[in-house]
Amino acid sequence: MMKQLLYIMALSFTSEQKDKFSNYFAKCVRGYHLLNSEPIKESVWESINSQILLHSGCGVYSQASGSHSSGCDISSSVGNLSNKSVKYDSIANNHFNISSYRLTSVCSAVSPGNIDEIVAEINKRKNFEYYSIIAREEFKEQIKYDWFLLPADYPAINPSSYTWLPMLGKRGKHKDVQIGWKTDVIDGSSMSITFSMSSQLWISLFITDAMKKDFIVANNQIKDKCIMNYVQLSDSYPEF
């Protein structure tokens, strides 16, 4: 079982602040889906997340604005945030995968690297306090969203919590060659790095009931059918 170490950041928002987050999250999700049937993903989530914070009375100091550089996406009075968009597994809604850093500077097919240096590099790049994750579960004509603020040093997303082993596989005609790194599975969560995918770190996260209680800031369920298009919106504001 994973050691439940004390993590640095805790969600210490007041009930008033939580109510504001919940209210403006619901409004922003609804507003987006008035015009769009596609799920909220990637840079759209960063923009929406910033609007939620601003309307909730939080300061937003800078945004990555869709940049693919690793690390902090939003700097705010809440803390530095790394925005992620994920989809719950279709079989069970208590699991999703988070894409993270590309680690070609410390490991690759040519040079697999040293796991201590790899773990140190992963932790060095965490220039943020929270993963701000919008997780979705898709139904017929509906999408359910959960907004997580997950402390960056939470044990399940800390590479030091795991035992790392070489990932073996086939490359060309050669079998049992190292194609990446993988961890053991602890409490349903694990990590992996695949050289052929630009040595990108993936976090496979099992969501416990305690995590839902502690780290889901807001949620909302919305119809995925938009009720207005851009032409109709433009015609509604002819003076703009």
C-alpha cells in the first residue's frame, strides 16, 4: 500500500470560495456548451479555468495560452496550476490517464538513462502546486465533468512513491529490448515512460472515494448538444 505521506499543499478554501468555484464552473461549462458539442479539452480548459478563478475573486497573473511547454499553465493567487484534460475509463469511472513531461533529455531508446536521474528530473520540472484537472465521463447526449485540484506532491503522482523497472518489448527484429520504464502498481495507480512516444511520462491514476471528496472542487452535467452557432451569436450582437 502506498505510504500516505503528508503532502505540502492542502485544499484550504473557505465554504464561500468553494461555492464560488462550483457556481462559476457550472456557468462556464454551460456557456461553452451553448456553442460547442465537443468536450472541453486542452487549451480550452486553461481559458475556462482562468475565467472561473477570475470570477471567483482570485488573481490570475499569467497564462501559458495553449503553449505545449511543460510545467505551469496558470499562475494565480490560488497557486501555480498545470492544466490537464482527461477522460474517465469507459469501464470504470474511477480511473484516468494523465500525460506529462517528455523526458528525452534524460532517457531514450539510444540511452535508457538512470532511474534516479529520471525521477529527479520529473520532480525538478514541477514548478506548480496543483494539477488542475477537468475529468469527463461521456454518456449519450450528456457529459459529466469533475474539476480536481490535485496537490502536485500527492503520493500517487510522486515518482518516488514507486519502484521503477525497465519496460521490455520488441524493437524491429529484436525482442526483449528496453523500450521504456514502468512502475509497480500501488493502490491501482502507476507510471510509465515509453521511448517511442518521445519518452513521455504517463500517470495512470486510480481515483479513490477519499480523493473525490478531498480534491473535486466542482462538478456539472451538461447536454452535449449546442443550442446556438457562431452566426446566431454574431447576429445577437450586431453592434459588436
